[in-house]
Amino acid sequence: MPTISVDKTELYKALGKDYSRDEFDELCFEFGIELDEDTTGREEPAQLKIEIPANRYDMLCFEGIALNLNVFLGRQAMPTYTLKPPPGGALETVTVSPATAAVRPYFSCAILRGVQFTPARYASFIALQDKLHANLARQRSLVAIGTHDLDTLQGPFSYEALPPDQIRFAPLNQTRAMTATEMMGFYEKDKHLARYLPIIRDSPVYPVIYDANRTVLSLPPIINGNHSKLTLATTNIFIDITATDKTKLEIVTHILVAMFSQYCADPFTIEPVRILSPHNTESRTSPDLTPRTTHASAAYINSITGLSLPRTTITTLLKKMCYHATPSPTSPDTLDVAIPITRADVLHEADIMEDAAIAYGFNKLPRAFPATKAAAAAALPINKLADIVRLESAMAGWAEVMPLTLCSLDENYQWLNKSPPSSSEQQKPIRLQNPKTAEYQIVRTSLLPGLLKTLRENKHHAVPMRIFEVGDVAFQDARLERRSRNERHFAAAWYGKQAGFEMVHGLLDRVMMMLRVGFVARGGEGKGEGGEGYWIEEVEDATYLAGHAAAIYLQLAGRKAQKIGTFGILHPSVLKAFELPFPASTLELNVEVFL
Amino acid sequence: MPGTRGPVPVPVQNGDRDLTLQILEAVDENASVKTSETFPNASQTEVKAALDRLASRQMIEYETDDSEEVVLTGEGQQIVDEGSHEFKVWDAVRKAGRMSLKDQALATPSAKVGQGNAFKLKWIKKDGDSLIPLTDSVTDTTREVLQYVAEHRALQNPRDLKDLRKRTLVTTQKIITYDARKGPRWARDIPVEVTDLTADMLADGSWKTANFKPYNFKALGEQSQGVGALHPLNKVREEFRKIFFNLGFTEMPTGRFVDTGFWNFDALFVPQQHPARDMQDTFYVSDPPEAGPPGPDPEADAALNAMEEEDRDEEDSDPPTRPTQQPTKHLDYAQYYANVRATHQDGAFGSIGYRYPYNDAEPRRLVLRTHTTAVSTYCLHRLAANPRPAKYFSIDRVFRNETVDATHLAEFHQVEGVIADYGLTLGGLQGFLRRFFKKMGLVGLKFKPAYNPYTEPSMEVFAYHRGLGKLVEIGNSGMFRPEMLLAMGLPEDLRVYGFGLSLERPTMIKYGVNNIRELLGHKVDLGFIEGNAAVRLDKA
């Protein structure tokens, strides 16, 4: 969630009240924003740091927070934004070249006339653009904004896409003109701009905006020209917006003009610009300030809020949330709702319903425990099974541990004297693409690394240590939609002055007894006498010391005998890899076979 | 030592004689016995052990005196034996009559000290490059003072202590001495005592006359109980599960760490450009490279069917008598996908949608699930085959591509509940959560409007925390968006609550753990696992 810093004194002045911390907390809580920090005493002037819901682009600046809270408090009506053509009546025009389709196809713009900047307003205007770029515009990749002193420029304008060598101008805060190609090198190390370069760097043409004198306004999404640079003295502002996403282009346009048109000579008016873009049928007059109209059902709102409010009351509630709602003259249940351009977050009647509930007060809603007719309680079979193994192991004197499921390839394979399965083999591990922590390379395929790391971190503990885990490992599985599956395993480790082979063996016997699986003595590979049950056979397994490793076999009624796990004394090289000075024995088996 | 059996004591031996018996003799003969005087050669620990043995039987009582005594250092003892350094220099010069300053006898460090002191005392003087005596007889005061110390372990004039200590001739040491006398159960002999009732004693009847040693009621009992232990996180998890079962919830099949972009995001109406889907926040899977198209999960279905079967009586298994046994609709996954796609890109089901070009590759990307809501989504879609009230929950592991620190791990456990029913209200969700959290000892719930892409309304849940004296966030909740539910094919009037919290946070609060790495993962202290108390959430 974005956090917006606003001047405390100025905000309280705008809200017409000097709030105490508790009062302002309460207001934020009811509205659904959060006062994160008050820097009073640490910063001059004191700032309030306010967390804003991620979809409220209309609250990313001081002006938006003050507006929404004032409307919510009933201190101000939601303004009506109107288009006001220039005195002469002839609109500025921007012609969009078809070549832009290849790199950044959508364009929008607007003019704010007679703006009165103060240092605070100017800073807020710049900060809002930064916030929009960072959040909604996904680091300028979807949308980029350029703002200019219109009085330094001469219309008509054009939005073009040209090879970078043909674009030449002095970028913002630079006196030297350079080509767009040179700029890519010039800003390569720039800590602010470098991250935007890849958005267009490899494109054969770069997007660029010119005025009638071929003065460059912007090279979106990288930088504006220095010529039309905005200053505190600027009064007429030309805003250009380019995008790869048409919906977000309109949202950004709306937010910018709605937030700052209040400072225009004629407040809340915006001068339209004619955009000529016939190649993609995007020719229009920009911006479109028409509120979106929709309908909401009073019965629907009442049924979810648990209220029975008349339509007129609902319209009053919605007014506090910036809507203009009126009872429909034609339908007895319907509200005609106009959604202002600032409320891009409203997608469905449900959003209107929620706003009505917020305006009413979440904490004033009638609370009733729902008498649902849902089916009765049931535990997931694999969890029931796992709990038997867990409880029996703990009762047998072993301590449960919960290591992580993400680990490195080495921990999972090499350190256990195994190698990762080749591409043709079964039981391949799931590999991660982008871990922030380098050691998280795969999802574990064995519980052993986690147990051994837990022992390693507990060398201060008295020996012997007896630990176990019942948890999921995961493998690739090409047959499934997710191309992978979890498998519930049980593993235990004994660590002490002696290797404890009989101890893990005894734990296996105990758990099998509790699962009503009997021990049967058998010859190799399950051949020979004996019915259902489990048995063990010596096995060669590089994880374990030769001659001290056993494979566990299980035969259940009506099923084929299968190997379900292994146990043994760990090979000294495994102990060394996990930095364990004493011997240890481990056990690991698949629990799902008992389902 | 715990577990010791049979008669005691084994007496402490002092040389050939039994110190315990010696003390008994001394106390018998004297009204008061000072151990440092009576047993000057016995070590303090031996004396204490013997006294305690007798005092525990109330045969004697004693007090402890702490005092300080002055003792000679090695150098101090040497002066007592041979005379002070200045005396030795004077004596040598006197005997020689005249001694060259370069004489080897004056070269030692102690001789240099002695020479200086002898000058000051005017016992000798320099004559050219030699020393000559000034007097025929001297009084060696240093030696006399130290001789007093050797005899009395104290100084006649306490002001000398600082000076002598500085000269490292004496030092002080703490001495503990005991003043013992007869106790309430005085006896001349130590009775044979038994510490435990044994089978032999029962057999021969000796328990009737046995003298049982008094039990030490101030000590702990046997500590090595051969304990096994459950992990505290799983203990808290179990408490949550009990609450869910108590409230009639069915556990969801969460056995898939890897899920698809479709189930984890798109089906939840999370737009494809949402920040949560950034590489910075979500673990993407590189191998296997891509998911299959959305479809049924046979393993999950089998588990859900088995649990639903559990709850069905034999008598009413006849389909027509049960409303939930209406013929089930076929779940058309291709239609579901098309609905989700349309809802995002063009708007559908009364929503204008996000209106961006939907990328069909995104739902096929494999991720480590960022929330168990991916599973809830699967279960809710399954419900569309036979729409009916349902209550589901899960507690399982989820993954976030976080930089690991004291409060963040790349994996943690999410507790999640879902309730589907007709005519649910927002206040009903509040009422439900009030009951749910009350079982955890959390009351005074308040709800704050919040934003979540897949719930509308969304509410953060706060409770008053007595320890912190303020409202703290304890979970998230909401009603799933129509865009999500209607795309599944659920009827419009079937509404669905969702709520969730992490398992780690309440556990950390419960057990006072500040660093999540000390709770989940291999850095946990086994002693902590073995020693943590039962959960008892209602006793918060």
C-alpha cells in the first residue's frame, strides 16, 4: 500500500479542525485509510504519513486526501469537473503518428489554465506524478506523464515515433542537446532514470512529442525536454500522457486533472485538446470528464449490509463517498449513480454497496451470527493420518521440528551424497526462477536436510537429540495440471554419541504398530512367506553407511508391495556436510501410502 | 540427586575421622561451636556439607559469619622469616663495614627497594661510590608488623593495611565461619534415614519403623522425563483446527505448494499487472516451465468427496430426499476460463472489468502459492456443480519472495476460512468473526474498511490488545467479489465470506517470540520446543 506524506498543519487547516491523534486515527479508521506516523517533534513542518488503499489513485496526494475526507465529513460537495475551451475557442491539437503503434500506442493530454503554484502545490504536483508512475503505471511501463509550461511552446503538437538518432534535444535540467541514442548512454548510470531505459531501448523507434517548432516536449517514458520545463511561475500547464494500456491512460489523465484543476484560475475547469489519431480510431477531444453512470439496487445494498434504508438515505450515504446518486424515476428499487472520474476503483455494484456501508459505518452494522446450513466438520484425511504419526512420535519421546520447505540443490542432493535426477527421471525437483534469497533454489524433495540443519543449529543442546517432522515434500509430475505434486513424508533423526540405528528402527516399529501394520519377516523384494505388513531389507544407499541402511517395504491388503522409505546410520561425509560432529541415524518414509 | 535410593548418609570424611561426627561431639561438649576455631584445617565446603546434613535433620542449627582476615603474601612470609629488605641491606653493609654501590648483593630488585628504605630510615648513607652504616642497631618495624599478621591474621593498626597491600606484603581474604549449637531434634548419633519406600521394605515390614528423610519441598522434581514434544506452531494450529471443527468447517485439500497463475491470481480477479504478481513478491517456478489448462484435481476431489461422505447418514443417502444431492452440474473448465478472461479484459457479470488485454500466458505460469485462497477458489468452483451452503478452512504453508528478516520469512502458514451461504450479510461476517476470535480470547472487535482485489467489501479485523493497550490488526476478511463467484457459475444469491490470518503472528504473541526465524525453520531452539506451554488460546 502506498504511503503518502502530507503537511499536518495544512491538512488539518483544509479539514477545518485541529485533530488530536486519537480523533484523526478514528477518522482514518472509519474511512479505511491508516495514519502510519506523525512526525511532530521530529520534522518541521510536521508530516502525517498516511497509508492509502492500493486502488485509491485519487488519494495519492494531499489534494486527494483532503478532498475525499472533506466530502466524507460532509464539509464539501464533490466538485463537478467541466471542460472549458480557450478564450478564442480554437482547441490545441495533437496529431498521433501511426508509427507510435509499434512502441507506445496510446496518447492523451489536457491543459490547465491560470494555475497558481505555491512551493507546496508544485511539490505535490511532482510527487503525484511520481506516485502514479510507481504504482498504477508499473514504473512507467504502462503509462508515462510529461508536464510542460505551455507558454514556452507553440501548437499544434505531434506525437511521433522516430529512430533514436533522429531525435535530438536537451533533456530536463541539461543545457547540452543530445540524440536519444546518446541519452541512453548518458542516463545508464542515473540512479533515478536508468530503470526506465529498458522500456524503449531496444525499440527501432522511440516515442517523442514535438510542438509546431519541432521543440521536443518529451521522450516518454524517459524524460521531458528542458525547454518547456515547469517552474513555480508556470501558470498554463500542458500535460502529455502516453501509454501501452488504454484504461490506465484514462485513469492517470483523470486523476491529474481532477486533483490540480482546483488551482486553475477558474477552479475545476480543464481545457480540452483535440487528438487526431485516425489510424487506431482514437481521435477525440481529451479529457473526457463525463462521470460513468450506472445503476445500483437499494434491495441489493440493504440485503448485504443487513439494513433497510430508503433510497434517499442511500443517496445521502453515497454522496459522502463522492457519488452523485438519485432514486430512479422509472424503477422503484433502482438508484441512478454517477461515478466521478476520480473513482476508477469502482468496477461493480458491489463497490458502490461497500461505499454505502463505509459511509454508514462498518462498526454500526447489525452484527448477527449467521445460521448457516453448511455440512458438519470434517478433517482432511491426510492430516488425520499425519496427526497420528505426529502424536505417536511425540509420545515416544521425540521432539517435533518445522524446518523450511525451500532449500538449495546442494542441501537436498549433494550433501546427502545424491545427485539431482536427470531430465528423464522421475521425482525431479521444482526449481524456483527468481528467489531473493540465493539458497532457495528448489522445493525440498526430502525432509532430511531440514532435520539435519535443525540439529546443526542446536549443538548447544544435550545429546542425544531425537527430532521428527511430518511435512510435505514436492516433486514434478507431468501428468497434473500444476505439473507437480506434494507428498506427505515422515522423517526422524537421532543424534548423539552413538549412532542410534536401533532407535530410529524402534520408532518405525512403534509408528507401524500404531498404524496397525504388523512386522513380517521376508526375503528379498517381498518374495516369500508372510501376508500384509511391513518388513525391512538391507539396501545400498549413499546417504547411509554401507551395511547400516535399510529399505522399508509395505504390503497392504489388495495392493502391491512397495518400498516406502529408508533408514540407516548417516554416512560420515553427510555428517561432515551438515557440520555434525557426532553420529546420527535418520528415517524417512512416505505417509500417503497409509491413506 | 534424584533417583538415589537406600539409607543415607555416606559421611563426609575429614582425614581418617568423620567430620560430621566430630561436629556432633563438639556441639555436645560446648554450648556454641565456632567451626573456624574448632576445625581450622577443614575446608569451608566440607564443613558446610556436614553442618547441612545435620541441620536438615534439625539435629543442630547454625549461623553463618562472614568476616575478612589479613594474610601474608609469599613476599610477606619471606620478610617474617628473614627480615625486611632494608634490614637485609643494612645488615650486609654493617657486616662489611663498607660496600661498593656496584656490589652484586645490591643488584637485586628487593635490595634496591631495601637500599632506598634504609636511606630514608637513616640506617646507611652514601660515602663516595660506597655505602657505610650509620648505626649499630635498628628496629625492623616492617618485620614486626608482619609477624603480628602471621600470628593474628589481622593488623594492630588497621591503617597499615593499605600500605602493606600496596607493597604486596599482605592481602585480605573472606572467611566464612559457622556458629553451631544443638537443634530441636538433637541426638548424639545420626539415625539411619531412608529416602524412599522400597519393595523390600514392604516385604519385610521395615517401613513401619523406618526413619524417612524429610522431603525437600522447595526443590523441583525429576526433570528428565524423557519428553517428546510437539512444535508450538503446530500446537497453535491444532487449537485453530478445533475451533473450526467446533464451528462446523470442513478442511480443504491444500497439498499443492505449486499452483498456477490462474488459480492463484486470475480466478481471484487479481489483475495481471497487480504488484503482488511482480517477480519481487511472488516465487515463480522455472522448472516445470508451464502449467496445463485449468481442470479438475482428482486428488483434491477424492479428499473432498471422502469428507462429504463422512457426514452423510446411511438413511438419507437416497438422492431425492436430500437437497444437497440434486443432480450435479458438469463443471465446464473451458467456460470458467473464458469467463475469467472476459471479466478481466472486457468486463462481465455486472462489472466493467479491468479493461486490459488479457495475456493467456500469465495463467499458465507456475508459482509457489502466495496464499491458500488459491485452494479456496478451487473448492468454491467445485461448489458450482451443486451450489449449496458450505464452510471450508485450511491451515497450510504459503510462500512470498521476501527478504528474510526478524518479521518476514519466505514461507509461513496461512489460516483461512470460507463460508458460502444464501443471504449472508456483512454484519453476519462481523458476528461470525466475533465468535471465532472470542474462542481465542480476543474481544472488542472493530472492523476497518480495506482493499483486497478479490473481496468487496473488505474489512481488516482489529481487537483490543490488553498488553499493548491499543487496537491491533488480527486478520483480514471480506465477501468475495461477484466477478470471482459469478465467473465460477455460482448463483447470484450465494454469497461467500472469506477471512484469514497468519499462524505465526498469534503464536509469536502467545509465546513472546520476537524473531520469526526462531519459530519456523531450522534455527528454532529445541529447548524452546520442549519447554513451551500448552496453548489455551482462550486464556490469553
